[in-house]
Amino acid sequence: NHFFAFLCFMSVREINAGCHDGIDFDNDVVLRPFEEHPQKEFVVSKQAARLSQFVASILDNEGLPPVQRKVINVPNVEHHVLKYIVQFMEYHATVPVQLPSKPLKKKLDDPDNTEISAWDRAFLYTDLIKGGNEKEHKLLCECIDAASVLGVKDMVELTGAALASILKGKTPAQMQAVLGVESDFDPREAEVIRAEVDGHSRRIKGEQGDS
């Protein structure tokens, strides 16, 4: 797992904000995180960046000034989350994503589950679900939202499946503890939550297809 996580970080190119000398803008684009005074930006291959429907729409918009297609301001995604979006896009620009079945046959952290790749398992369970601890899933939820904003459909599918995997087979009380929900909910509400999580990526995919 550590080896695959290392490969994740190897794929990210960070630069100091505004330092664009030497960037090959014929092949690369700069993504600027959503911060008032960003300290860092990401250099991303255009091939990878096009996995984001949002970025692709800007790259293809010839009505925009060239500078706005070279350095793209990413809405509502901060640096610590955008880093993982970039990792995912750079890796999967050349390696197709293996998406799990719906509903899930096995939990995604099960080493016998071959429905997702070893790289994606390490990607999910190293940092997004910190150390594989189901209660440490804040970053996972942030990445689900960010991938939805940017229209990275395969990442929405994968991270949504990971959240569904966390809730799979849990009682309402267990789900309440994992999600950090203080008020009680009954079994029917628990089923609604499971359905909402499992259907999250499908709804996002449908909404993007209509846009």
C-alpha cells in the first residue's frame, strides 16, 4: 500500500503560485485552487485535465482569452483536496478505472475484492479514508464533492462506492457513529441513507450527461 501511495504522490507537479516560466502550455495546464491567496498551484497534463468536464469545457472554449485557458481557477476546491483530484486524473489519464458493481458485492477494503485496482484501493484507504479507519472519512467526502464540482465522473463513482462500502451491512446505530450523526434515525432512514450514497454517483453522472 505504501508503494502505491508513493506512486500517487509522484504524479503531482506543484509550483509556487504565479511561477509559470518553463511550463509547456501546449501540453499542460495550471489549476489554481480555490483560496484567497493560494501559495501553490498544480501543473497538469491536458490529457489528464480533460477527465474533468469543467476543465475540458474551458480548454475548448476559444472565446476565452488564452491566459484563462492556461491558468484555470478551480471553483470551491481547496488545495488539500485538489491535490487528490490531480493525482487521480494523472494516473487514470492512461489507466482506465475499474469501477465496482452496484450494489457492492464486497467491501472495497477487502483484499479479496478484485473489482477495483490495487492503486485505487491504496488511493482510497491511505489518506481519503485515513489509514483505513472508517471514521476518518472527512477527506473522502470532500473529494466526492470536489469531483462532482469538477465533473470527474469516474472519481465520483469510485469515491461514492467507497462511502457506500463504509455503510454496507451496518445497523442504524453503527451508521450514526461512523457518520458522526448525533440524532437517532430509524431503520427506514438508514435505508434511505444507504440508497442515497449508492445512488450518488449515478445522479451526478445523469446530471452531467444532461448538461
